Amino acid sequence: MTEMPDGRLFIGGEWEWGSGAEITSIYPADGSVNLVLKGASRADGERAIASAITAQADPAWRGLKSHERARILHRIAGGIEANAARIAHIQTRDTGKTLRETGALAASAAGTFRYVAAALETLDDALTSQRGDYLTMSVHDPIGLVAAITPWNSPIASDAQKVAPALAAGNAVLLKPASWSPLVALELARIIEEAGLPKGLFSVLPGAGREIGNLLVEHPAIGKVSFTGGTETGRMLARQAAEKLMPVSLELGGKSPTIVFEDADTDLAIAGILYGVFSSTGQSCIAGARLFVQQSIYDSFVARLVTATRALRLGDPFDPETQVAPMVHPDHRASVAAMVDRAVAEGARVLCGGAAPTGGLFDKGAYYLPTILAGVTNAASICRDEVFGPVLAVLPFRDEADVIAQGNDNAYGLAAGIWTRNFPKAWRVARALQTGTVWINTYKQFSASTPFGGEKDAGLGREKGREGIRAYMAQKSLYVDLTGKPHPWARWPQGGA
């Protein structure tokens, strides 16, 4: 269970040593090296694409009936479940996430494959209403080759979210995991191979974005790219895709508001806010990083929240009592620390945290204290820019109109949270917020059956749900004549010479 993958890449259905730049996977809790491997080069990527083209042309996959493809997806789900402990261990070593969280992510990935398999079996094409002497129907075909580019923060769950529906739709998939967390994707490749997916339909290509990422976006054989990552990279990818008139789905950054009304259940709200921003050490696109508290309870609520935050347990990711683990890499911790320092220089007050812990294991690992900042306005950089770390900015608000205006006053629109006992109020505010997901009296809950995506700079398109499979398909309309007669326009006599 504790062995790392051997470092070979899965290229066109073959396990091969990469020929690209060296990638070093480290354990963020102490900086020790998990594995040094060669990433994919452009030549490796081109070979994987060539194999995918050949495999996709063979009806052995795209020509299967939906329930037949679903059998393979169920096998993949079973393989993930059977290897869940190993997957969790590898991902904790690779990302620094707590073992409790990586175990949940492995279960989520298996659940995604199972849901997609079940949805695929009942995903029907449609006869459309008859408008003439012809039968009309809408059908869906595979796009062909799909590139899936995933982030480092939740690899196995993010991988499954893209790979499962893309395979279900009958496509070949080329997966590019992030260089900071390449190992779990290689384990997924082993499971997919053992499940019996035809050779060449799946490849894993860890490597530099400027080399492998650009190849996958620009290559004429790639029919769609699904990307999760930073907004600026997403913009660049969208521009490249526009040159090809290629569809993309983009799940990008976030600066999600959480809103606590004066009638909220305080205990419920504090627990949800802590989980929403400090779990995963804040390294989550949907982290509730802007907290708006109604003025009448602002001081008392924030005081209780600070006390609860100071009680969070930092520590070894393999310790089941640990709540806040190290960040993924020392360089990322340095970036988060710099953003906090900038906020303080601009006038923010540190209510707790604001530094790296010291002593013992903290001196070796990429740890940062859960941090709460006050004394800022919604215009401050700490409230505008995505930190992607355990940092929360708290602000007061007057009433519904005020908090809706402040919540929407941001470039991102990925998620939001509302805490109130008044359902009509929660409904009004949820519908008014310009965001893809709103949690009411909870936070950071997900379902494979429920679409997910963002508005504005948070992205483009939706993943998950039954329509998540359709997003990887091309829609086609069929017309079938019912008359058996020549079209009258041609004036062609029946039975003529």
C-alpha cells in the first residue's frame, strides 16, 4: 500500500519512461522526496495522441452500446474502491492532504464513475415533435479525443470528474495532471487498464503546461479540452481554443462569499465556515474566503469564530486528529504568506494566524496557520484576489441589499454560502447571488448528480449531472422521409425514364 508508482507514464496504453523534464514529488509535511520521475515530452504527447486517434477510430469503444460501456465504468469504480487505501496514501504523500480527506476523495472518485455508469445506461436520445412528412430525432456522438487538464489540490476526484463522463461518451481521453501532484493519476491509469478499457483510449501525461498543455490545446485532433485551474491560464486556453473553434469547459478561480444573518444558528454557521475555508488548508477553488456578518452580531460572532479557529488542530496529515495539514509546496506557502503580508500593509488587522507555525514538524513542513483578517473593505486586494490558502477576510453588512451588492462585487462567481433560519430570505439571496453554487446552512457539499461550475471569471460550462456526459458529445439531427416520394421541387415524374 505504501509503495509509490515506479515513475513510468501511461502513454497510449503502454507503460513507458517519460522523456520530458524531471518532476519531483515531495511530501509537504517534511519536504522528503516521494519520487523523481521524467515527465512527458512533446514527442511523448504526440505518440499518445496518435494512439488515441487509432483507438478512437476502432468501434471497439465508441461503437459499444451505452450499457456495454457502463460495464467498464463500473469495473473502474470497483477498482478504485478496492485500492482506496493505497490511493489515499499516495495522495496524502503527494499533496499533504489529511488521510481522512484523501480517503473521502477516493470514495468520491469511485462514486463518480458509478453514477456516470448508471446515468449512461439511461441516457436516451430523443424523437422530436413531427413537423412534416418526416421523422426527426436528436442523437449524440462522441467528440473524439478529449484533453483533461486537472489541478494539484484534489487530483483523484478532479480526474474522475472529467475522465468518467468523457469515457462514458465514447471518447479517448488524454489526462494531464499537475506537476505538483502527478502520482495518483498514474495509479488511476493502472486501475483503468485492469478494468479492460481498450488500449490507446487513455493516457496520463504529467508535464509542463507550456509543452504538454499547449500541445493538447493546439493539436488538431483534440476535439475538446476540459480544464480546472487558474483563471489566467483558463483565459489563455480559451483564446487558443477559439482559434480552432473547439469547445472547452473551464472551472477556474473563486473568491466565494459566505453570509451570516443575525437570525442564523451560530453553532451551525461557525462549524460550516471553519470547514468551508480551512479544510484542505484553504486550497480549494470554492473556499468561503469572504465572510460577511450582519452588523448586529458582528463583534460577538467574529470573537467566537476566532476562538474556534485557534482551536483547530494542525499536524501530521496521517494523524486522524489533524484538521489542518501542510500546504502542497513551500513555494505555494510563500505565495500565501506574501498575500497576507500585503493585506496587513494595506491596513488589515490579524485576528489570528498570519504566520507559519514553528517548532517540531512545523519547521520542516509547508504549514501556515489558519488566518482571519479584519478591518478591510470589499475593495481590498485580500477580498479581490484568490489566495488559495487558509485565509479568511471578515466584513460587516447592513441588510439583504447591502450583502447582495457586496457579494456580487467580485470578478469571480463560483460559490457562496448563506446562514439563516429564514428560508424565504435564503431563497431570495441565493437567487440574487451571481454564482454557480449556493449552499444554505451548509458548505462544501457535493453530489455527482448536481451540475457544478461558475459564472464570470470563475469559468465556463458545467460538469457533473446527467448532462455532464452530453458535454463530451456532439449533437446530431436526423431526418427520415416518410412519404417514399420524390421531392416536388424537382418535378421529377414518378416512374419516369
